[in-house]
Amino acid sequence: MTTGTELPTKRTDLQKTSDGPISLLINRRVSTMMSGPLSRIGVTPNIATFISLLIGLASAAAYATELWWAGGLLLQFSSIYAGVDGEIARRTGNASKFGDFFDTVSDRFVEYLSLIAISYGLAQTTEWEDWAWPVGFFALGATFVLASASEKYRSVMHENYPKRQLEPFFAYLVSGRDVRVFYLSVASVAATWNIDILFWSLVAITVAVHLNFVFRVATLRTRMH
């Protein structure tokens, strides 16, 4: 629903406090160029979310068939496009509670499905068929609990989790979906030449996410009363 206030149009005005470094440096620069024209032709935030979801599904299909470079590029594009829905909502004043819910669920689903698809693809290789699923499940569990901590913070504090302020070190590693997806995407393209790069990148991300979760809980223990 539109309001009487001036609606944002500049990229800096369309950012969120929860945006990670990759979102600020790369994703928003691209998504804001798309959200403007899309909002003018009548694309709604929920339609934009659905398109992002479809791109994520295409990425998972590519991973499952061991098209590593395609999976990586589509995953990163899905991450970029995931910002379009919120930008359209802010540009047009059509933000809604269901839109926020749909956006969050879609983002999580794409990331979790991608991890499953990567694990499935790695399990088809002779190099990592025995280790792909164990590492994949640990990665899935780690991202789930880290994201759950952010969402619980938002529900209790009524604001997005300020990862850049509270976790400046992890913000550039794994604290946000934008950085995790970006590193996975780069590793996926490199996996076209050496599959070990993707496997060990997944291991490193998994370990870092677990450490980030411990740090986040300790940080919030002192911040939330």
C-alpha cells in the first residue's frame, strides 16, 4: 500500500541494514538496475520472488547434473535477483507481511536446496562419493541454525540482524547468505577444472558457519536481556 511519503529510488536508499558486503558491493548494484524497470512495467514483489525461486531451482538442477559452472552462475544470479522483490516493494510502497514471509522462505529454500544438489552432484564423483553427503548435511545444519538465529533476533527485537556491526569479521566470510552463495558460486565455476576446489570450499564454509553460530549466540547473550 502506497503512502504519502516520498518513495526511495536511489541504490543507497534501497539497501537494508542486514545487507552483507557482497550485497552492497555487487548484488545491489545489479538488482537496482533491474528493479526500477520491472516496477514500472507492473512486476509485483511476489512475482519477483517467484522468479528468483525459479532461478534457484534451475541452479539446483545444474548442480545435480554436475554442470558446476552453470549451477554456480545461476546460484549467484538467484542471489542477486533475490534483492529485486524487496526493492520493488520499497520503490512502489507495496510491502506486505506475506511478501516478507515469502521472500525469506524462498531465500532459505534456494540455499538449502542448492546445498543438497551440490552434495548429490559431488556424490556422483569418484573423488568425493563417500564424503559428499556427510559434509553436505553438516553444511545444511549449520546454515539452518545460523539463519534461525537471525530470524529469531528479528522476531524478538523487531529489526534485521545487524551482522556488519556485530560480526564484522564473519560478515566477510559466512554470516550472510550473500557471501556464502558468492563463495560457493566462485568455487563451483572453478570446479569445472578441479572438483576438489568445490568440495574443500564447502568444508571450509561449513566449519566457518559453525564458528559463526557460536560467536553469534555469545554476542546475543550479552546484547539481549
